[in-house]
Amino acid sequence: MLKDTLRLIPGYDPFATAGDAWLDEGTAIAAINFFQHHLYHIEGALAGTPFLLEPWQQAVVGNLFGWKRKDAKKRTVRRYRESMLFIPRKNGKTPLAAGIGLYYLFCDPERGQQNYIAASTREQAGLLFRHCKGMVQQNSDLDNRCRIYGGTAPGGQSQSIVRENLGSFLKVISGDSDVGAHGKNLNLGIVDELHEQPNRNLIDTLRTSMASANKTQPLMIYTTTSDFDRDGSICNEIHEYACSVRDGKVNDPRFLPVIYEATEKDDWTSPDVWKRANPNIGISVSEEYLAVESEKAKTNPALQNLFKRLHLNIRTRQDELWLDMTRWRACGGDRLTLPLSLPVYGGLDLASKIDLTALAWVWREDGKVCVKVRVWCPEDRIRSMEVDHHDHRYRQWHEQGWLEATPGNVVDYDFIRAAIRRDSSQTSLQEVGYDPWNATQTAVQLQEQDGIKMIEVRQGFASLNEPSKELERLIESGELRHESNPVLDWMAENVKARCDPSGNIRPVKPEQGSRNKIDGIVAFVMALSRLMKNAEPGSVYDNRDMVTLEW
């Protein structure tokens, strides 16, 4: 029965990966029983009732503390040294982590324990500490064996539970003020909401403090919901490692991967998917709430990424989605050919020398706005994305003809200029909008030497608000027609919308320095601005003067 429970970790078999470790069933059962015999819930409908672990929670606790092995000094120690509890919101991971911290403090035999509750801010870490404190205060046996400092004591003991007779403590630290100041000789580290860590500094401090040979069985636990796709995310780094252990790609019998998640391919509106990703659904997670939030997200793209990331643990391109990707993809189709006689307008986002450059052509045909986007990248950049970043998409897109390479290691502006000339000779090109930031010289050459009308489109709200909102409308109404271009699809999912106090919007990158690009969408919006400016019928003031009414 216990063995069946321990195998409830999704996609992971602790027995198949045990190596030279063995299961001590008595210790596993004792750890599970500690919760129901000594801990009580502190809030909600269950406040004051025993903490009865759900089967999936029993699997976490039983595996963490029930497995044993021999270390290099032939000492019997616990098998697991690290674990990720990757679980969506409201599934009870905070009280579970609090109970694990208390079991370690009160039941681990080692004296002089240095145990830490860590988070990006002291306030966040304090939320988990609140559960620890409340559970201890409801059990007189535990309360009599320690002293609790809840924030009013001197700074050194602020928010801590101390067993003074053993020289052991469980203390709150945070990434905003404590990096490098604590965790010198760690027994237990619990990092709450890992996705909120702005960098890796606090995690590296805690990890390196596990190196002491005098600490026989240190343990690091990371609890978190999913991060979004951002450079330098320590959460994404550890999640990828945990998935590699779970999937057998990495042999690490000392890492316990507890990964509850849906995938990008899953139907995020399906109750079956919700149940698979939320182990506590119907207990601490309301299925009715998920149904309501799902309906909201269907009609509001800004809420879709939040729902996917926080309730299904799907890593999204960004924290908030701007464009409805379901409707966007429904507007996709076969490759488009530039029309010979219809008016065509362009948008040119000429990037820095080592980055992507995009050109968008737009025109109206059969009641729809059509867009064809070309994207260029330095040839050497395609190679470096594979070698340096293990990103094979650029190579695949290039081989499929969606990403064009310019020779060398920087963007060849003359190469792109020649491509614009060729395209313009095959259609009725009216004008090209461009961002003057990098493109002024090329724009002057295109206009003065090649005879192409070039129009500055500055990247502020005044210039981009109307075409950005028109893009939203075209997608919503199905009046957009684009090629099912994987590069442009990627950029559409990356782009965010920034809003000013007046409700004006413009497209912006996910974050500074991100490798998730948006150049094709920006070029599209600029081209759309020129199409709209020249559309018929225009404003009444295009054909007559303003009329002034006198009272």
C-alpha cells in the first residue's frame, strides 16, 4: 500500500531510480503521521482540524524522508537532497512546505540545525512562516519545545522558531536583503515561489551552503508555480532539470521531481486537463472557480497566459498575452503572393546589426487585410543560436524558408534593400513605413536612389495606437489573413501591449534582453498604419474644411 502511494509522483518512479538507496517504510510512515498527529490547519474551513495528507502529499513526504542511502563516509543518510514541488496555485503547497519544515526541525536528530524559509521578499517568506507559527501554536507539545519570534524580536531572530536547547532554528530570509548573509551551513532550505526570484543569487547562496561534510543530510526544496519564458530565470532552469530527471534524461537519484503541469498542446479549457494539473482539485482548488476563470480567459487574451501559467503550470512566452493566439492561428493559411495591381503598403523594422530584421507587406483583398512578412537574420547568428543557446528553431525556420539568412555575422542592409527593390517591382507599392531608430540611412537610399516612398513611423503611442487596436479588431473579427508562418506565430505570442493612462496601446518586447522577438509584428503594425492612413473612405476632413458652429 505504501509503495503504491510513493509511486504517485507524476511520471516518476522512485523505485526504478533508487540505485543503491533503500526504503525505510517505518520512517516514511512516521513522517506522514507527523502531519495528522501533530499539525493542524490554521485557516479556512479546515482551521483547527488535523492536517490529513492527501495521497499525493503522502507521496511527497514519504519519498523525501523514507528513502535512505550510505554516503561517502558510510553514514546512513536520506536519499534525496533536492526536490521541486512544481504545483499550480491553491493546491496547498505552502502549508505542505510548512509542515515539512516543522518535521525537519522537531524530528530530525541533528543538533545545531540551520533551517531557512526563503523567498524573493521577506513578506513572501513570511506567508509560509505564518503557517509554521500557527501550526506550532496549536500544539502545546511543539510550542513548549521552542520559542517563536514573530517579527518583534531583534533582527537576528526576527520571524524564527528556535529550539534553544539544541541550538537549532527555522528562520525567514529573503532575496531582497539577505543574499550572502545567511545559509552558511544549511540543513534545510525551503524556497517559496521560486518563479518570483529575480536572479539566481539567493539560490546559489543556499546551495553552496550545503557543502559542509558536517551536515549529514541537507535538503533543498523549491515550491513554485510556473514562471514565464524569460532570460536568466532560475525557476525555469531548475524546472528543466527536474523534468530531465523525471524523464530519465538525467540520472540523479537524489533529486525528487514533483511536477504537476499541463502542456502547450493540451486543451487549456478542458476540465480533464485541469484535474491532471491540479492534484488538490475539489479539495483546496475549486473546479467551479477554474470554470469561471477559464470563461473569462476565452474572451480576454490578457487573462489567458495568467490562467495557463498559474492554474495549469504551462510556461508561457510572457506574463500576459496580448493577442488571442487561437483566433490568430484561425486567420492563418497558405503562403501568399504579392498582388500585381492592388495597392500594397510596407512596414520595415530594421534591427541592430546582429538581430532580426522584418519587413511586412499588407493589402486589402476579398474583404480581408492580407499580410506577408519576411524576416532576415545574419547567417552566423543562426549557428550561434544552436551552439550557444541550444535553440534549433532558427535553423529549422531557415531550412523551411521562413527565416532568410544574410551573409556573415551582421545584418547586411544592402542585401535587404535589394530584396525590397525586387518585391516593389512585382506589385503596386504605395509607401513603406519605417522606424527611424536604425533605418534612416537605408530609408534615404530607398527613397532617393530607388524611388520608394518612405514614411517615418515613430514607436510611440500617437503613431501605433490606432493600428495596434486595428490589429486586435482584425483578429477578433476574422478579417485578417496571414501565412501560417511559424516565425510570425512565435512573434505574435511573444509581443506584449503597453497601455498609457489614456488607454492607448503599442506593441513592446516581453522584457529587456529577451531572446523572444517581436520584429515581424512591429513591422506589421507599421505597415497597417500606412494602409489605414490611405484607406478609402477617409475622414470627412480629407475632402472639406472644418465647419465651426456658433452659439
